[in-house]
Amino acid sequence: MAATTFHQQLLQIVSDQLNALPSVYAGNVHIERADAFDRDECPGINLVLGDARLDSIGSDGQWDLVRADVAVLLKLHTRGDPHTQLADPAIGDANAALMTDPSLGGYALRLRLVATRKQQAPADGTAGIYELEYRVTVTVNEATLALMPA
């Protein structure tokens, strides 16, 4: 795994699981995209991390192993009306892809969907963002912040 800390590692693992959705072109799945989505890029997904809470769960003698409970936000961008109807297939596909392997390749102790939010987005027409908030529980090496296999 090329990423150095659990932050980037988690984003990459989740992104990899979303790159074969029938309703979202793989090139429209992004990690921490700052630019707005153009009409021809919708539906599009932007993945960002939210807060992470860490608790010690043991020690290897020198450094602690910590349990991290991390928010992963999947922001689905759409253009057109009705927004919910347009977003629904991609929401279903994305959630199904993540829940196919809620262990995220053996790195997560638990992946769960905890909230959804509908938002309007500024654009030259009707645009919206559906945000799916997942909580991922993982084990992290305190010394390196590297993701540990579950």
C-alpha cells in the first residue's frame, strides 16, 4: 500500500471499491476534489474524511495500537431534476459496493452507514449533493499511523 497513514490508505481503499459502479463512470470518482463538478461529470463522487476518534487498545511493548473510528464522507454530485430520483441509482450502487466487503479488504473491523444528507449545490442549473456518511473502525499503529490488518 503506497499511502503512508491511515487517512490516505482509507480514502484509497474506499475509492478502489467504487471504481466499478454501473451508474458512475470510474473517472468520476475522486479523492478530496476541490473543483466543482461540471454537468458532464455527473453523477460524480468526491470522497473526503471527517473526524477520527482514537483510543488505545493495547501495546506491542513500545508503541500503542489504537482503535480509530473514522468518518468517511461519500459526496454524490448530480445535475438535473428531480434530484433524489437522479441520485438514487448511484446511492444504491455505491452503498452496495461498499457493503459487499465491509471489512475493506481485511483492514476494517466495521464499516457502517450512519447518516445521509441532501444538499443543493451552486451551479448554472439544478445541482445537488447527496452525502453518505460512513463510520469505519480500524486499527492503527500509533508510531507510524499506518493502517493495520483487522
